[in-house]
Amino acid sequence: MIDLYTWQTPNGEKPILMLEECGLDYGLHMIDISAGEQKTPDFLAINPNGKIPALVDTDGGERHAIFESGAILLYLAEKTGRLLPASGPARYQTLQWTFFQVGGTGPMLGQWHHFENAAPEKIPYAIDRYKAESLRLLGVLDAHLKDREWLAANYSIADIINFGWVRSGLSGLKDEGASDLAALMAWTERVGSRPAAKRAIDKLDQAKRAKTG
């Protein structure tokens, strides 16, 4: 049995997108981060860093607890043999765009959104710095996708891991340049229109509403 502990955030979406693509059975457990449930002893026993998402796999009689969204995607890809080439150049092409998100778009867009929307004090330098770097990274993705359908040779964990943060970034831009990223917008629509992605997002939405009332 696979148990996924997550919430409806760009990071929290990644594992459920992967689980749906792979057709795996799983239990979905919503961890309300606004209520601090990610800091409870039970959750910290799964992820000592106190962040969502986390996954526990007891298939085959062994228990594997995995945290960090990138590690979860790699684990599921290797478990199923799907969405990550086993070897060669195609594998490393996929991994480089996977880690582009882990070290780039996720942290930078997260900081931009925090200082723009959540920080108790508006700090123009921080907002401008993180917004500019976020736009640069989104531009890198857009340029790469101008003559490609997917980030790597085929649909892969690279697309799954980048999807939520890119969607969030384009939404945050509104009328301030999103239209200049036409290739990236089209890619987001392609990912979001996949049946597995639709199921995943719908399940997260319903589970969050059931949790919060």
C-alpha cells in the first residue's frame, strides 16, 4: 500500500500527478499546513523536516518512507519503470530539467510569492530580486519549449515536477508578461489536459474541501 501525505500546493501536487500517471493505488492523506499538521509528531516521524509531501510505501512487506518531492518522483519512476529513461543521454536530459525545478523555479518562485503576498513587510528589493530571477527561469523554460512538446524527449518526471510551479508563476504574472511566454503557456495546457493530471488536481481539490469544510 502507498500512502501519500500532502496538501494542495505546487510541491504537494507533484506526487499525486505521478501516482495517477503510473496507475498506482494509493491512500491520500491531506496534511493541512495552515493548521500546522506538518509539525505533528506523527508526521515528523515520516519527514523530520516537517514539510509536505511525504510518501510511505509498504508494498512487498518492506516500509519505505520518502520525503522531498523530487526524491518521491525518482522513487516512483524507478519503482514502476515509467516516466524516466533507465539509462543513457535521455535519462540525464530528463534529470537535468527535473533538478532545474528543484534548485531553480521552486525556490525562486516560492520566495517571490512569499515577499509579494505573505511577508508582513513589503521589501521592494526582495520582491524585485526574486521576481526577476523567476521571470528569467520561466524564460529559460519557454525558450527550451519553443520547438519541443515536452521538456525531455518524452513526457516525463521533468514535466510533472515543473508543472505546478510554472502554473503558479504564470498565474502570479497575470498581465505582466505571461503572454510573452507563449510556448510555456501552451506546454502548461498540454500537461494540464492529460487525463491523469485532471484526475490528480480534481482529487486534491475535493480532498482539501472535505478536510476544510
